[in-house]
Amino acid sequence: MNQSVIKALKLLDLFTEEDQELTLKEISYRANMPKPTAYRLLSALESCNFLHKTKETEHDSRYRLGLKLLELGQIVSDQLELRGIALPFMEELAHEINEVIHLVIVNQNEATYIEKVESTRALRLYTRIGKSTPLYMGSGPKLLLAFLDEKRKEKILDREELHFLGDHEPTDRKSLLEELEKIREAGYSYSIGEQDADTTGISYPIYDHRGYVVAALTVSGLSSHFEGDNLSYIKASTERTAQDISEKLGYRGRGFVR
């Protein structure tokens, strides 16, 4: 564990509602570290916009929290709002089709499951809130990857060798890109056995007020449940629920972006 990073982040905790601005001397004293060390860590935080230097003199400097923290805080706030809005709709959908419902978002270069509603079936899928998976694995992650802008998509796909769980052979990148394009055109994603054997996942996009895809609404269950008329019913119910959540988030698009 990088001790310098930990020490730098702990300096942020020194700022409070009462002490919104602190001098280098005050920070050094409260953190119990030499001024040169404190200055080095503060400079690193300032360069990343976590801190803003408000004044510098020959003998001291003054700092306050930077706008990067506001930006990150807004992301967390948006996620909490998304979960709160989506959960009642997810519970209603789970009651209607009796399959596991997930809410999935992009988190850095992975897909993270931020909400889950169980089915009443005896067989349960091993998923949990907070679980992260590659963005190319499973219907929800792949849907999110498909709707990312091209530069970010390329950057993610260039980072590592692609392989599915239990399969260490590289996947065909060209085929994956073609599949992502088909997902964009169809407006939903469908996968079989990519995260758990004998399971199927279907995902539809959730849009925010700006028209951006901010999450995937995913239904997962045994593949034997996703056949014939029941498959059509699950798809229609999931798409309708994704649209209802999007409208609650302020999406007023005319139809859904494909």
C-alpha cells in the first residue's frame, strides 16, 4: 500500500466546516509531519485539483479544498439518486417476471453492480452490490461499453487481453466490436453463459436528462426461463421499466437513441 498516497489523502480530512482554509504551518502541525513533507504532499494534491492554493507568502501558504472534490461528490450523489429512483421500478419488475434484476454502471474501466433485487426462485445467482466485472463480459457491461464514446471504448479495449471467465484464450476483438455495434443498433444487449454457466442476461439502457446512457437495467436467470413467449415478455417488460426509470431521471427523448 502506497503510504505517500494515504498520507496525502488524510490531509484532506483536516479541512472541516469550521476550518475551510488552512495554512501550511497549521496542516503540518495537525498532521504531525515536517513542513517540507506536508508541502510536497499538498503540492501533489493541488496539481490534481483536490486542493486550491489561495495565497502564498515567503513564509507560508494557505489552502482550501479544490473543485475536483465537488466533481467527484456530484458523481456519488448522482449514483445515490439513480439507485433511489430505480429501486421501486426494479422491485416491481422482479415481482412481475420473477428473475434477478440488476442496476449496472460504468466505474472507471469496469462495470459495477450498484443495486440488486432477488427473485423468489430457489436457485440464486452469485452477484452482489459492489461487484465489478470487465466491460466486455455480460449483457449489462457490454451494453454500457457499446454506448461509450469511441475514444473511451478504444482505450478500455486496448488496456488488457480480453477473455471470458474460465476461458483464458483471447477473444476476437473484431467480433466484439461488431457485437457492440449491433447492440447500439438494437438498443439492448443479450448474453448467454458469459458470467455464470447456463444463465442468460438481457439489458436495456437507462438515460439521464441529457440523453446519456448512465446505467444498464439487467435481468438475469436460468437460460431455460428465457425462451419463446416468456423471452418476449421479459424483453418487453424490461424495456418498459428502463424507459420508466429514464423518464424519472428527466429523459425526454423522442424514442430511444439507438
